[in-house]
Amino acid sequence: MATMTSWAYCRRMGSTKVGGLVKQWRHQRSRSQLDLALSVGVSPRHLSFVETGKSRPSPELIEAIGIHLDIPLRDRNSMLLAAGFAPRYRQTSLDDPAMADVVASLRRLLDTHEPYPALVLDRHWNVVLANQGASAMLHGLPDELRTPRPNVFRVSLHPDGLAAITANFDEWATYLLRQLDRTIAITGDAELLALRDEVHAYPNVAALRSALDWTRPAATEQILIPCELTVGDARLSMFTTLTSFGTPRDITLDELAIEHFFPADTATTEYFETNTQATT
């Protein structure tokens, strides 16, 4: 497949003022004008002029603001376009030959985690790569939850998905819903907002949310919140880690995350090792 460089997501930014975007991201990160101005090396007066549209920021200032506000590369492009500059960051498909080494490394990372599940996720928490352990978790789910791509929140929270076998659904779902809220707060992504509306409408999630005290901090008696799945007569307990690329200069890589599932107890370790030996 040829290199896919997509700026379509930025077309709507043509009538948006860059100053408004700067102000929006600054508020989203809870930073004052003075604090941000000192961080990027300009006067508070100049930053104020940028936000009100009296001054046009340079591409270098936009980049500095993007770095200090931890703005995703996709949205830095939007800011550059809104200021009248060309985008700096490309978006390359994982199918492109330029990504071959990266994809090969990702597959090795997933394979070396066998027999435990591991996934590569995109910006919207859709599964783009999975090892055999993860594929086994998704096996048997309804087609509508697996196509065109499984989504972690949809698969985990839908009553016909993994929610049906999640022994600690209230605890695990609460973690997932807070993670979804956090991701939306970081990205402001419209598709994630729509996904949140969707999962909030699931009857099991709606019942959970109505009973939750969202102002109460999460329980602290455990060092980690596990995902506990009932598979046949076994009860599997796993915790997860999320890993991202450290120095991405491409939008696709900037938005990828690798999720690894680890056994949280000896019984889960033995289950995976026994079942792997039985199938080899």
C-alpha cells in the first residue's frame, strides 16, 4: 500500500483561529498564561496577543507550545494549519513499507509475551495488532463486537462482550470508564466522545454509573486493579501495562499504545502455561 498522508482531518480547521486553539489547550492542561509564556520563552503579553488574535505565532512558537502542553502531533498540525502554515507531521499507514521495521518490532514484542495476551491499540483504543493470547480472549464474541476492528472499551463493557465473564465487572468497568474519561480529557477526540455516549447507554454500565460515587477515590487495599475473567472452571486474574513510543515524529506512531496483560496470581500463570503446552 502506498504511503498514506492524510490531512483531511484538518480541513475543518480553516476557519478556526490558532489563538483559540492555544487558549483551549492551555485551559485543558490547567496552565496559566504566565506559566506557559515562561515555559516557551515569550512574554505573557505576546502570548495574550496570540490567544486574542492580535499576533500570529511562528511555527517554532506553535511547536514549543505543543511540546509544553503535551499536544498530540495530530492537533499540532491543526494548529499550524489554523495559523496558515504547512503541517509538519505525516500520518503513515502501518501497511506502508516505511513502517515495516516498526511493525516487525511490534510483532516481536507481542510474540515474546506469549502465552499472555498483548495488543497494539490506536488512538481510539481499536485493536490493530494482537498476539495469539489476545486473539483467544476475543474468540467467540459476537461479530458486531469484533468487526471491523475490536475496540477495548466496547468489547470489555458490552453486556454480550467480556463483561459477561468479568467476575469483578464493577471494579474493572470503573477503571475503564475513568481511563476513557482521561483519554478524552487529553485528546478532546470527537470519536471517543461518541464512544463514551455509546458505552454509557449499555444497561450494565448505566446501572453501574447510577450506583457509583464518582467523587470517591478508587479503593486502595489492592496494589493493582486486576481484570478477573471466568473461563470455564477457571478464574483468571490479570493486570495490564500500557507502553507508547518515546520519540514519535509520525502521527500513527504517536497514537499507538501497546497493552500487555500479566498474570496477577499463580493460578493464572499455571492456566496459561498449561493451556499453551496442551496446544503445542
